[in-house]
Amino acid sequence: MKLQAQTPAIALAVTLGDPCGLGPELVVRALADAPQRYQERGERLLIIGPLSTLVRALEGRPRFFEVLDDAAPVAEQLAARPPGAYFIEPKGLSELDYPPGEAATAGGLAAGRSLELAVRLAKAGVIQGLVTCPLNKACLQQAGFAFPGHTEFLAEGLGVGRDNVTMHLCGPMPPAAAPGEPDRLVLRVSLVTTHPPLAEVPRLVTRAGILRALTHTADFVARLGLSGPIGVCGLNPHAGESGRIGREDEEIVGPAVREAKAAGLNVEGPIPADTLFHFAARGRYPAVLAMYHDQGLGPLKLLHFGEAVNVTLGLPIVRTSPDHGTGYDLVGTGKARLTSFVAALDLARRLVK
């Protein structure tokens, strides 16, 4: 497949993730009935994955996308066409079977090859943003892709390195409140560490890691047009109480915050997490930096379960994803909520623009 740089329009890609899961269904339900919106946005949306699974999800609806020729330059094909939805299938996927609602190595292979193509398109300047539908990490690895998941795959493929990105989750951007009505509560949370065992967290919380995450988060907040300080959680209860409950907040977190301030970032902390999230949810802090997974995502999912968006900060392109898994048990039932996928797509559009 030939690539040619610089498609002269907004171009977002959506990978179907594990096509045995909810990805194809989410894409069809969210996008099939609104083709005119691409014209309104001046947008070319490129769907990547196995064609058979998307056709299966259509369930008799007319196709809302045009299939591109995989032997011709992708950028050239998109540039020659009006805004709309387009589809391309990576080589080697058309002959495989994708059992709906089941974990299968074929699903992992499709997810991996779709990501490989998305990375190539991003590096060639063809796409500016990527929305990834959920994949099965075990199936991805069974298919021969040695990555824990999307984040590491994209960080390595795009030349950033998996230690130089930041995992961020946020609620959907709320519409403006009507006069007299309170603003909707929204949390935005970045993580210094992602999925290590809790016992390993203290040694993984470093000044460099905190500074990296604060820099990425400050850039994200600015791109959203928000203002205010980023609130930094203390690692220990009560942010260590001046060293009486652990030394990490005195020796690592506090110095990192001071260094970030000296570099011109608007940050506050370390602040006890049980206090910080109360004020963050009410708008005092446009984003929070948490030291570990459950410290940050427990409060976030209390407010935004089923509607949160996963964003990888630090990549050279925009990458968002719905905050849920493959949902094998929901495939074909029509019961899966679209909220998180739609929020991920909306956020990607906003950040690209």
C-alpha cells in the first residue's frame, strides 16, 4: 500500500480494535445515520479494519462509507474525494474468520495490523488523529504483537517511546450550561504510573515522571481552552503531613511541583487527594495529576463511568479511545452504550481542530 504525505483536510482514523468485540457495532451505530455531518465539518473519516465485520454490523443498512483501493496512495485517494466516511482494510485480513462475541487470535491480528497501518498513515502525515476501538490485549499478544496494549504500541510505533507518554482520562466536554443552571461536574485525570502493583508505586513515582506528566497535561488543558492550575495529588494520605506519613511528598512530589512552577507551568500541590478531587470536580482545577491508577480513576469513574475518554498525551498525533473493553457479552445485543465512543470521537475532532 502506497502512502503520500499531507492530505489537505481534516483526516481522522478509527480502528475497529478487536473486530470480534464491540468496535464494528459502535462505529456503525454512531456513524451510519449522519453522513451529512462530514460535509458540515469538512472531515474525511477513515475506518480501518476487516471489512467483513463492518458489513456484518450494518445488518442490512446501506453502506455509509466508500472502500478505498489498498493498492493506490491513501492520501491521494482522500484528497480526490469530498468529505465523508471511507474504509480501508489492511492486507491479510479478508480471509480470516472473526467469531462475534468471542476472544480469538484473528481478532488480535486484525487489531495489530490495523494499528500498524494507522501508525504508517500518521507518520506519513495522512491522518492527524486516531480513535481506537477496544482490543483484547491477550489476543493481540497471541497474534505476535509484543505490546501490553494500544498506548505502548502507538508510543513505540510513532517513535516517542513508551516511557514518554502520559495516560489521561476525562469526562466528556460538557455543553455550556443554560443561564441559572449549574455547570456540569467534570474530572480530567492524568496518571504518573499506570498499571503496576501498588507495592511498586512509590519507587516508580519520580521527579522526571511527574514533570513529564505535568507538561503533557498542561498542553492538553491549553488545547481545550481551559484555564486554572493543575492539581497534583500527594502520594501518601494527607500528602504526607510534612513527612510524618512517608517522605515521598517532601522529597519527590513537592520538589517536582516547584520545578514545574519554575518552568512556567500553572500547578499546585502536593494536595491530599481526598480534598483535591472535591474541588477539581467543581471546576477549581481543570485537571488533576494522580500518582497511581486507583487514586485517580476511582473518583473519575464515580462521575463518568461509561462515558469517560482515554487520551494518550505526548504522541505526535491525537489519540483517544472509549474507556471500556471489547464487551464480548454485549456484541449483537444492541445494549452497548455509545456514550464513551462518541465522546472519544468528539474529543479527537476538537483536539485536531
